[in-house]
Amino acid sequence: MEWTGVLLEQGIRISMDGIGRWMDNGFIERRWRRVKYEEIYLREHATLGALRTGLADWFKRYNEWRPHEALGHLTPAAFCQEALVRIAASAEEMKPAA
């Protein structure tokens, strides 16, 4: 069975809108490039456990500490929290009056 069949059996929707399009995985490629150059290559973890810890720390730092220009200079965690607050406020406004 091809790998796509395994995904489909698990109910996973394949989101590529064209086979081999660079845009389909550009985000992921950039992210892993940063992980490799900022964590893996710099630290050269001696064990799998150390690598797991290092990666967990890197993603935590990326999401909770590092502001992103594309997110209005917010961290991804802060941007997500603001979005959830806006969604909740919008949902509250849409409720019918009691």
C-alpha cells in the first residue's frame, strides 16, 4: 500500500493541492531548517533523550518566547491566545438575547 493509502485509512486528509508543489511544504521546510541550524547542529546531542529535550526546549522557546514579525511581533502562543479571546467575544455577540 502506498503511504497515501495509510494516511487515508487513518482519516487523515492530504492537503497538497498539486503534486510536488513547493508551496505545499515550504512552511515545514523552513521550520525544520531553523530547528536544524539553531538546535541540532549547534548542540550535537549525545543521546536520543538529550535530543528530545533539546527539541522540546526549542519549540517551547519558538512558541512562547520568540516574537514573530508576521504575527504583529507577538509570540505564536500570544497570537493564538488573542485569537481565542476574539473568537469567544465574537461568539458571545452572536448569541441571541435572552
